[in-house]
Amino acid sequence: MIPSSPHAAEVFGQLRVAVSRELDNDEVGGLLDELMARGWRPWQLRHRVGSLPTQPSSVQDAEIITAHLRELLEEPSPQARWDQEKARRAQERESAAREAPVPAEPHDRDRWIAVIRSGLKGRPRVVTPAPMRVRPDCALCQGESDFFVRRDVHLCARCVDLLAAGAVTAERETGT
């Protein structure tokens, strides 16, 4: 026996054999073909048919399934709903892109930042460079010192060499 629709085996394969035989007619085959043409997938129909409550007889099961297939013709397929949702989202993205604010040009941005900063309270922060460290004077020649001897005595490299050679003597100050 040839099924009335090529999709009948995929959709009704999990049903009892007696129910599948009751559904093997031209009306149900036409309903299946029409549903497939509208974008329904066999597994979607199989899921919906399988979730229907069972009836006491195979004939009643077939009547309930046929009525449900007719109802499915009146509603859009999941693929059609998904296509509509995708189109709606794309339209929302396009309208959001059209309505999105345009960033300011760099010179306009700098001008507005200056206006905003001028309205702020307080003094503007001025960054001052770090002061240059000046080395203390050498205790012997008054040049720039290189070596620390003690808190009040600093020596330059030349005077350290002279002290090492014995050419200069340093007198010790005594604090009285």
C-alpha cells in the first residue's frame, strides 16, 4: 500500500499502526503536503501530533489528528514566524541606526569640552614640571659637588682626587 503523502511515514511513524492506517487517506495526505509547502518540517508536525491526547479508538485518534492538522493550516509555520521575527529585528536595527546620534567632529568636540570645563567650579589644574635638583657646592672649590661626605660637606670629583693624592688637606671644623 502506497501512502497518500511522501511525508506520512515521517510524521506518523511513531503512532500505532492502526492509527497510521486510518490516517492513510487523500485528505490527510493533502493536508500534509499543504503544511510542508507552507514551511512546516516533518519533525515539527510529528511533535505536535505526538503531543495530542490519545483516544479510546484508532478512528477517534485519526479524527483528532486530522482536525489538528486543519488547525495548523490556519496558523503560520515556525519557519514563517522565524522569518517574520528576523525581518522585524532587521528593521529595528535599521531604524535604530538611522536614529542614532552622529558623533561630533574632533574640533567641535574640543570646543564643547572647553565650554564644559569653563563652567566647572574650582581652579584649573596646572601641571608644573618637577624642579631641577641642584647639587650643593663643593666645600673646597665651590664647584658642583659629586660626593656626599656628611650633611654639611660635599666634594667634587677633582677635590676628592686632590685629597687622595695629598695635595690638599682638609681642616676639621669643630663646632663649639
